Amino acid sequence: MLVTRRRKRRSILAALALVSATVASLLPVGAARADDPPFIGWSAALPSFAWTYDPSSSDECVSGRISCVDKVINRMQKRLDPLATSCAHSAVFGLAYLRTTEVYRRTSATPGFYEDPGYVNHEDATFAALYFDAYDNWSAGRLSLVPPAWRIAFDAGTDRRVSGVGDLLLGINAHVNRDLPFTLAAVGLTAPDGSSREPDHDKIDKMLNMVVEPLIAEEAARFDPQVDQMRTPYGLGYTGLMQLLVAWRESAWRQAEQLVAARDDATRDKVADAIEAQAALNAKAIVAATSYFAPLTSTRSRDQFCADRAGEGAE
């Protein structure tokens, strides 16, 4: 069993090296933006949220009750509705996150799916809080509080600069490669008995496998028909995106381990700075790879397609 797990990790780490090389090769020379916000220290960037999981807490999110997940879903739906109606490009990731959380909710309510569903419910809420805070700070113009990877993603959406695939990958990159390591480190990697929380982390991969294929179909049907032709270092469509997600999530766990193991605040901030930098690098590469290039390509047909579907009342 241990040998199999080590082989799996070696395989995933090799895949991560491939992803990093591919992303780096897409990045144009001199692509860094002078107005990227400075890194301000990971602990200062956390939202005002109780991070410690406490099953006995009266707070439904701190205690990890399923009602907290329901509130997260309602909050996501309220944000998505106006974005989808206006065919905002940020609706692509908004839909992806909503559908993922809806499927997560079903698995959380399934007896035995997770070893500690309360803990994973708490993680779900803290993870979402980072996305909500990033979006709210960006919308309010508090750009110094927006992580660089998220700022690149939100700017690309507002400028209608990239394809639907680009909007989806930019959101996933910022949330998984940037937010997830900090979330995992903050909520804790071990249970009170000292056992690792990684089995439940890996179970999320199984949950995501239920999400990705129907999500790609819905994104293509509602927002951009080219989404189902997504290309990744692992191939086309569902298979490629799923493998990319698994690799990125494995990397997030390893980065969280580095944050937790840091011997002091200065070392921890260096790890955090590297996380921020890599996520921003990925984001710039995604923009470079998925941008429209007038007059050969443009957002016009995609936006018209979405407007027609919105006019029909597409669900």
C-alpha cells in the first residue's frame, strides 16, 4: 500500500513538472505587469473568518454543519445570476464553482464518503471565503488586497480578453494554486489524533470527477461553445482538465505542508511568496495562451451566443 502511494506521488510530481514547464513555455518575455500589487504576507491576506475547526462550536461554519455549505451555495447562486444574465465572462468560473459546491454538498451528505465530513465542510467554507473576499475587494477597487493571480483573472474577464477556456482556467488556477494551500495550512493538515487529513483531501478528487464532464457541457451550452474543446498539457476536454486538477491539488497539499513546517514567520512568508508568484505566472501564461487576437479571433460570437441563450431563458 505504501509503495503504491509513493509511486502515485512520484507520478504526480513528474506530471507537475510537465505542467510547470508547459506553463513557463507559454509565458511571453517581459509579461510581468508593473501594476501588480505587492505581496503583503499571507497571514495579513486571510479573510476575517474563524479558521480553526471546532465541532462543538455554535457557529455552523466553524463546526462544519451542512447548513453552512447550503449558505455558501446560496451566496454563489446570488452572485452568479446577474453575471450569467449579462453574459459577464466571470460567469464561467462562477458557474464552475457553484456546480462543484453543489456536488460537494451531495457527497458530504453521503454517509462514509468522507472520514470527517464536518472538517471538510469547514474547509469548504473557508476556501470559498478567500474567493468571495478576492472578488469583493477587486469589485470595490481595493486592489492591494487582491492576490495577483485573482487580479489577472478578474481583469481578463472584465476586458473580455480571453476565451471561455481561459476564463475557466484562470479561475481554477487562482483558487487551487493560490487559495488552496493557504486554506489547507490554516484549517490544519492533521486530525486531533495526529492522523493525516490527506485521505479526505484525495476524496475531493473523486468528487471532482463527478463534476467536470457535465460542467464542461453546461459551460459550452450556456457561455462559450468552444469550452468543450479545451486543451491542457494532459489532452483535450474532460480528461485533460480532470488530470490538471488532480495535479494542481496535489501540489497545493505539498505547498500547505511547507507552510505548516516553516520554522518561523519569515520562512513561512517566503513559501507564501513563492505560492503567489507561481500562481501569477500560471495566470499570465493562461492569458497568453487563450487571448483573442483581432481580427482573427474575437469575443463577439461567444457573446452573441450567450446573449441568445440568455434570451431563451437557458438554465
